[in-house]
Amino acid sequence: MYIFGYLRASTKSQDAKRAQKRMKSFAEDNGYRVAAWYIENESGASLQRPELISLLDEADKGDVILIEQVDRLSRLSEEDWGTLKAIINEKQLAVVSLDLPTSHMALSGKGGSDFTGAMLRAINGMMLDMLAAIARKDYEDRRRRQKEGIEKAKAEGKFHGRRANQSLHMLILTLRESGKSLADVSRMSGASLSTVNRVCKKKREEGE
């Protein structure tokens, strides 16, 4: 059995590795070592997460996905959560979350009798479903409040859109003008490829 640590943050400005030390200590306290880390800055509301997909591809039957909280794994819709669960169940992987004590039995091996073990797995599955649903509701509530705030600000004439990060844009243009490829500019500036394309396109249009 291998332990694979999965760490996620929604944006590049957030530290996806924030909980790595605590997760590493948790695994060691249970007598295990984390075999590999999968770290990315992607939205938990999407299944399009390269590092998570790589983890699922590389893990084998009986391996463990270690996470800090269930919302690091899923803020997915019910349908997408069902898809992810199906992949996890098909490969017979276990999900261990630091904030879900019933999941820790996958590392401790304290399942007791076959009946007790089956009951604990069933309870853990229900808890995972519940926490995933709560995480999704929290995501949707925050998006709704944000939308309401923008609409109110627009009605009051106070909303002017997101201000451009001028320093980042200047860095992107400087790197691009020095001959760097779009991919290199994205990597070196920390901006997404779509942001790099947008900034460069705007610059070209202004020059026409």
C-alpha cells in the first residue's frame, strides 16, 4: 500500500503546500511514509485537475489518497462527485482526510471484525458524501454572495470590474519582448497561459 498526498489551492496566489508538513507528520505517526505528492492550484469545483488525474492514473488497488480536508478533493457538483467516486471505487482506493476520523482506519488497520470494518467503511463513505455536499454548498453560497455584491455595486455605480495587475502585465510583456515563448512567460511570471495570451493580445491590438 502506497500513500499519495494530494494538496490543492484554488489560485496561484494561495499556498497549495500549506498543509504538507501536517499531512506528512500524520502519515509518519501512523507508521507510513508519503510515497509521492501531487500539488496543484486549480478549482475544486472542476474535475479538470492534471495532478489529481495523474494521481488516479498512477495509484493501484489498495493505495491511499491522503488529503487535509474533503474540500481539497471536492467542491464538485453531485454528478461530478459521483464520477470521481466511481473512479476511486473502481481502483479500490481509500481516501484518508485529516478532518475525518472515520477515514483514519485505512491507515491504522483498526477495523476489528469483518462486520465492524464493513460498518466503519459504510459510515466513512456516508461522511465523505456529506462533507463533499457541504463543500459544494459553501462554494455555491460564496459565488452567489459575490454575484449579489457585484450586482448591488453595479446598481449603485460603484463597480468598475477587476483592476488589472499592472506589475504582472509589465512583467509578461517584458518577458515576451525578450523572445520568451508564451509557455515560458507563463512559467516565469506565475500567470496562467490564458492571462499571458490576453495581455499579449491586448498589447497587439493597442499597437495596431
